[in-house]
Amino acid sequence: MNLKEGAILYARIDYKVEGKNETEKDAMDSMEYLQQVARERVLLAGVFGDMEMGSVDGAMLLFEAADLEEAEKIACNDPIIQRGFYKCEIHKWNLMLSSEGSRE
């Protein structure tokens, strides 16, 4: 991954919708969608919570997009969002510092 200081990414922060529990198929559909997006652009994704204990209550993605409109389209086309298991916020994220390449 080659991200330089000054790069603009978009952050999608997901919040679990109370009372809605996705199935393994929903999670796999989301993972397949995100893998497809990751083949086309920089994408980092992770969850908040303890996966070993099965207590995930949110997630965050950082990804490239041409602009906010494209970022919203990418974010909202994820099956986990479309199916209402998570709501999300999209934020423009400006890379100010990168440690890439500075470690021996």
C-alpha cells in the first residue's frame, strides 16, 4: 500500500443496529463485497469488539474514493448496510502522517 501524507481517504464508521443480528451469510456477503472493492482501490477494514467472544458492535473502513458521492455509494452498497444490520457515518479523512517505509 502506497499512501502518502496528504492523501485523502474516506472513513466509514459502522454502528450496530440494536435488535438486528446478521447471519453468517450476511457477514459473508459483506466480506465478498468488501473484497471486491479492495481489488479496485485501497481499503482497510476492521471491527470493534471481541471477535473471539462474538461481541462485535461496530466496524470501521478506510478507503479511496474520487469524492464524497462515490464514497457514499461504496459505503451504502455493502449488504450489511443495505440490510439494516448497521448504520454508518462517512467522513473525509486526510492523511497527515504515515509510518510506511520508516521502519527497518
